[in-house]
Amino acid sequence: MSTKKEILNLLKHEILNLTLKPGTILSETVLSERFQISRTPLRDVLKQLSIESYIDVYPKKGNLVSYIDLESVEQIIYLRSVLEKDIIKGLSGSLTLKGIMELKKNLEEQKNAIYQEHALEHFLMLDDTFHRTLFTLAGHEFLWKLIKFSNVHYERYRRLHMLKQEKLEKVLNEHHMILDCMTNHETDKVDELVQHHLREDINSLYLLENFADYIKA
Amino acid sequence: MSTKKEILNLLKHEILNLTLKPGTILSETVLSERFQISRTPLRDVLKQLSIESYIDVYPKKGNLVSYIDLESVEQIIYLRSVLEKDIIKGLSGSLTLKGIMELKKNLEEQKNAIYQEHALEHFLMLDDTFHRTLFTLAGHEFLWKLIKFSNVHYERYRRLHMLKQEKLEKVLNEHHMILDCMTNHETDKVDELVQHHLREDINSLYLLENFADYIKA
DNA sequence: CATTGGAAACTTGTATACAAGATGTCGTGA
DNA sequence: TCACGACATCTTGTATACAAGTTTCCAATG
């Protein structure tokens, strides 16, 4: 027996880390037996997953884990680029010592994470924290949550993209450069740096070739 | 008998135009009788309204139309400022004749709307179309929808703020200036113009003094 | 053998009875 | 008069039976 909140978080997590692959069927009856709960509260969970694009609901047919929508990925990258450029420039003048320490500690943890077990899982979480901290320090946690809310496609895209370890090192290095920019007030470098950091090599064909069956047609 | 979609749109509309005032109770049984539908599909509608912050659900107590959250208003204004500055600058170089015509036609309609019946209602709709068109022309309709999705508080705030007719004239004038900036490639003026256009005089006390009972504590 | 009909077994959608908590009322007692 | 407590009546939350559409599979028929 699980609560609705637990079920929601569990399913979200399993979809985001691709344990539940795009196209997987999420039947109400199967889920209600798995979680020992009736269909009514379960439908609440599925409704929420549907609104956040984790699943697609086909009436009288079934619920499928959504395929990765590259249009959504592109748009979220653009949104984050524009926002984080502005936020980082804004922070350059006003970053507190406490804020700097928080970011440095996070980058230290990222460095340690890269060469340990579950590197990808752990690193992605810390990367998330790094960027969220930027939003929070700038007083825009609200917008971070809004981005998170429509993040299913980007998050899964990103995970597939970062499968190679050398990518993690590059990303960590860019985090250091971003922090340096802020502490040294080098606002002129920010635009190009953030643009490249978020966009990565989105145009590479690696993902399309190896995970075509995860991608929305 | 109404469909879920109709009910959802109707309730959204009534909340946005303040026919349903903040704090109004939306009881499931009352609504199910009004729309001649059972509680189950109605709860689907309320769930969606809840996720989009149109209502607040207090378990076993009731559902209230949400109060206007000024923090959300501030954040949406910031988000739109940053995005529209970038979008407008980007369009300055690449606006098509068709795009220019579409925007001009819209502004013509805005001018006519100001002095007719239901000026506010009509003008707000056209204003919405103007800004949506900017997003669409720039290839970012996705982000317009994302903003719309978390727009309840901003939309109601705005309506209260624009109750005076002279405001409409000022806004229309600024729309013309924005269009001129784009056609004349005067990108240096964009930042200040957009900033002022979206922010308006949000700091005025008019709203707080006259509609305090609509505002979230 | 291929094709078509149709029933059976699925799917989600809806109505409804009941559970359980919150609230307000009214009466009793001090 | 005031305080308190039981109860009646609200509210939303949950379980479940049934409705209605979709798919699958198998057998009958050409």
C-alpha cells in the first residue's frame, strides 16, 4: 500500500531515468494491483503525469510512457539559455560569500562524483543542484520550478547525451568557468559560455542513431 | 449536460475575468448538479484547475478559487521581459512582410476596440494575440503556451490594473513603438521599452488599496 | 488457404455508494 | 450566561460496479 504522492514520485523517477522506456504501457489495473490501491486515486496520479507530459493517454486504449519530444528539448534549452544568461550576469555583481561557498562546495562534490559508482546518476543530480542554486540566489526559484514542470523531455534527452564519462568532465569544467565569470565580473563572456553549456552538441547524431526508438516521430 | 472540456474552459474563463472571485467556494456536488454530470469527471476538471493554480484544494474542507499571488505575478513579468526582449531583437532582422501585416492588422483592431463596448475584454484579447504572434513568428509558440499555463495570477492582476481606459491607450502606443523598433532595426531601444511595457506601474498601490481582498496574504 | 464475422477479453470513462475528516449547531450542564 | 460535548451535516477521498469503445483471436464460410 502506497500513498498517491509516493506513487507519483516513483513513476516520475522511473520514467526520467528510463527504467520505464518510452512506449511502455501503464495500465490502470496493473498499477492498482502493484501499489495495492484502487483505480480512483491511481487515476489522479495518471492525470498529473499526463498534464506534465510523462505519459500520453489514449482514451479506451491505454496509457503510454511518452516518447522524447525534441521540439520540447529545443525550446527548454532556449528558455534556459535566455534566463540563465540574464541571471548569471545579474549575479556577477551581487554574489554573496555564502553563495560562492555553496557553489564551490557543489563543484567539489561534482568532481568526486565523476569517478565513483553511479557517476551519471550522482553527477546529474549535482548538476541540477548547481543550476537550481543559481536560480535561487537570483530570487527566481519560482521559475526553476516552472522549468522543472515541463522538463520530462529535456531531462531524458540529457541523460542519454551524457552517457560518456568525458562529457561529465567537460560539463564540470564549464561550471567552473561560469563561477569564475561571476566572481571576476567578466560578464562579456557569459553569453557564449552559457549558450554552449546548455546546448552542448545537441546537433550530433549520436542520440538519433542509437536511441531512435525513444524519440517522438 | 456539458463535456469536461467545456466545463474546464468555462470555469477557467469565469475565474480569469473575476466573475468567480478569489475565495469563492467550488463545491463538487454543486458543480455536478449545475453541469448535470457526476462527481468523477468533475473531479478531473478540478484536478486540472488545481494543478494550474486556478483553485486551492483543502482536503475534506473544500475548493476555493485561488487568491492572486503577487510573487507569481512578479516572476511571470520577469520571465516575459527576458524572453520578449530576446525575441523582439531576434525578429528585428528577420521579420517577414506577412508578419508585419499581421501585427499591423492586430494593432488596427486594438485601436478600434478601445472606444467600443466591452473595451477591456476585447482589448485584452487582442493584446494577448499581439504578444502571442511575436512568440509564434520567432518559432516559440511552445514557450507562449508554457507561460499561459502558469498565467492565472498575472492575468487577473493585469485585468484589475487596466480598468482605466487611458491605460489601454498607453499600452497600444507602446505596441506601436515595439513594432517600429523591429521594422527600423532599432534594437538598442528594445530593452527599456519591453521592460516598461510589461512591468507597467506594478509598484503603484492602486491595486493593493482597492482589491486587497483578492490578494494572497 | 484467405477472409470475414463475431464474440470475448481487454482498455479507460462514468456513476454511485460509502468512508472519513471538518464544521457548525443545538442542547445540556455548571 | 458561558462552556463544553454529542450529533447532524457538510466537505472531499476511495472503492467498486458498470458503460462503452478497442483490440485480439478464432472459427465459420467462401
